[in-house]
Amino acid sequence: MRRLRVGRANNLLVRAIAEDSGPMVDWLVAHGFHADPPRPDAREDEAFMCDFGRGQEKFQRLYDDYLVPGGARVMTETRALELRQDERGAVIGVEAQRQDGTRVHVACGAVVVAAGGFSGSSALLRRLCHSDSFYDRGLTTQCSGEGVLMCERAGAQLGPEIMPHMQEYLANPVCNFTDNLIKYLSYAGFLTVNREGKRFMNECLNVEDAMGSGCASLRVQGGAYYYLISQDQVDAIRERGVGGYFDGRLGDYLSKSVASRALVPIPNLQESLDEAVARGQAWRGESAEELAALVGFPDPAVFVATLARYNELCHRGVDEDFGKISPLMNEHAMPLYAIRSVIPIMGTLGGVRVNERLEALGRDGAPIPGLYVAGQEGSGFYTYPYYSTRCITTTYAYCSGRIAGKNAAGYATSR
Ligand SMILES: Cc1cc2nc3c(=O)[nH]c(=O)nc-3n(C[C@H](O)[C@H](O)[C@H](O)COP(=O)(O)OP(=O)(O)OC[C@H]3O[C@@H](n4cnc5c(N)ncnc54)[C@H](O)[C@@H]3O)c2cc1C
């Protein structure tokens, strides 16, 4: 919890979520979920993690066995458009639209908005995250930001920490790196350069704190960057994986991080790279000069100097420029590939400012009566950069939903 209570996080909210996380797991198990206890050999960031398994079946059981028999009316394929308020500003209903275009008015004692954020909206990404140059592989496009906008129109204020939920691995809008093991190359920590062909970070961060400071360093460069890998490195990783390439030189460094995913061979790596080259998203050069010209760096000499300096530091075994650990300092021989990558996102984190009761706060700081916000479009729990703690977003979604639901029910029945 100490790691989460940083920056502009609302400590009361962090504590409320931490306190609810155990009861939340008990509640899920009591309602048909299977939960494995934390593994005895769990890494630090997995120490409290219970595996609930994948798939939608467990949620279906919640609907079939509890929600519907309990009297809930579920309206699928119905889009909430607007909140209704009374003359005091209390939220008393929702206007929605079915897929066939018909309108629905739902009168209610309280509303919990949980529409997942705004990663499906370029306009909101630009406004609230200052850029829309992220790669979303289409999994979160339904999160169009309508929840945040509805709350804003109802008088809610936005929180100070609103951010993309980034992933550190290689992604590309033209080639499908994300369903493909090529994405895990980032865990080898090879040289990474920006659009000018300049090195800009300690690439270790993509291994040690991948979704946190690793992604934050990539994002500073505008979201797009180039990842360098030599043909001999491709051949080794294809056969032996990222772990095999380092051949024990890193001890258990990789297995202690998210990079443990990448310790298997990547047999289709060459084919994936060839396809990326054919589609103009990767380039292969026989010399630094040729590669710089193929990529189209504005000043090829910048890239040539970057590579020479990097190889010199690798040769000396000390990264005087960014402090990368020496086993990850591996000279890049020719032929050399540059792979174009954009930061992938899984959603957004933060939006409407909430208190520890998950009430939405108005512009005067007071709760808007009857309005609660759960899940990723609420602000107060996350601070930038993301914590890199396993499954923290799911934990927040579940716990904030439970707390918001309980408080909303209490408010509605007390009116
Ligand atoms: C590929 C991928 C992998 C992930 N892996 C992990 C992981 O390993 N661990 C982890 O902790 N988290 C992970 N996450 C993140 C996690 O899934 C999310 O943080 C979590 O689902 C967010 O929950 P939520 O309830 O806030 O929003 P969502 O789960 O996005 O739910 C919001 C719902 O609201 C609906 N909606 C949107 N607008 C409206 C509207 N106007 N009217 C009605 N409904 C609307 C949407 O259709 C959606 O069903 C992953 C996400 C992705 C995409």
C-alpha cells in the first residue's frame, strides 16, 4: 500500500480499496468464482495476487444465479447518454438509447457510472492525455468517454491524475506485433532510439518497471520510437528466446520481472520481421548509414553517432550515458534492424474525481448527490506513471465497484 500512496493519490481512497480487497475476494468466491491462493514462489509484485482464471463464464454466473433472480433488470446493447438531475442537482435517472435507436429513460435513486474511461476517443485522449498517438488494438474502443463527459455535464470535476494505461512492449498499427511474440523483444533491453535517431533512456526500465517508468520514458518521446536488433541477436532469440540469448549472464534478473513471459523461443521472429520490413515498419541495413537512410531519420549522422557511442559503451561494459546494467549492454553488429513501435494502451486510468466512498465530486469539492463513479474513469487511486503492480487495475475495478454499489444502495434506500 505504501507504493500506491504516492504523488497525488487520494490516500483515503487507496486505503479503502486495500481494505476491501480481501473481502472482495471472499465475496467473489462466495458467489461462484474460483480463486487460487497466491503462489508460494510469487514475485514481490504478485505476492497478494489470486488467480481467478480467464473467460466470461464466471461473470455469466453472477448474472444468472444472483443478479437476475435478485430482481435486477439487465439492459444490454443500451448506451447511457445523459444523467438526469433534480433542481438540487441530485442525480435521479439516466437517458439511454437502445441499438435500434429507441430511447429509454431509467428513473433511479442513485447512479454508478462505470463506463471504463476514454481510450476509444481520440478527442479525449488529446484533451486529457495530451496525445492520441497510442496504439489500441480495438479492445477498448467501446470506452468512448461518454461516462466522463456525462459526469462533467452533471457538474463533476476531473481529477489531477489522468493517464493512458500503457504497455511497454512493441506494437505497430500496420503489423500485428501484439498477438505475436515479437512484442516481447522489448524485454531484451536493446538500444532504443527516438524519431531523431537519438538514444533517450535506460532500456532496463522496460524490464524492471515496464509499465511504469519504462512506458513513461517512451511516452516522453511522443509515443513512437525505434527498437534496434542485429541479425545475430534475431537468430539467437528465435532459437533460444530472450532468456537464452543472455545465456545465464543475467542470473534470475529476467525471471523476476514481467520479462519472464519472454523466456521462450520466438520461432517465427524472422518471418515477423520480414513481414514488417515488407510493410515498411522495419528496416534492415548493412551499415549504420544505410539503415539511417532507409528509416529516414532527419539527420542520418545523429543515428550513426548514436550507434557508434552505444557500441563503444557496450565494449567498455559501462553505460555512462543512462546507467543500463552491463549484462544488457550488447553491441549491435551488422546487419541491423530498426523496428518502428508505438506505445500500446489497454485503456485509460482516471477521470472524474471521487472520494473514498466513490462519490463523484462537484466543482465545489462536495459530492454530487446520487452520483458514484467506479472503475477506471474515476480519479484518485492512480498516480503517473502506473505502478507496475500485477492486476492492480482489476483490483481497483472490482473493489471500487463494490464500494460504490454499497454506498449507492445505502443512499437510494435512505431517501
Ligand atoms: C488486453 C487487456 C489486457 C488487460 N490485462 C490486465 C491484467 O492482466 N491485469 C489487470 O489488472 N488489468 C488488465 N487489463 C485492464 C482491465 O481489464 C481494466 O482495467 C478493467 O477491465 C477496467 O474495468 P472498468 O469496469 O473500469 O471498465 P471496463 O471493463 O472497460 O467496462 C466498462 C464497460 O462500460 C461499457 N460502456 C462504455 N460506455 C458506455 C455507455 N455510454 N453506456 C453503457 N455502457 C457503456 C463498455 O462497453 C464496457 O463494457 C487489461 C485490459 C486489456 C484491454
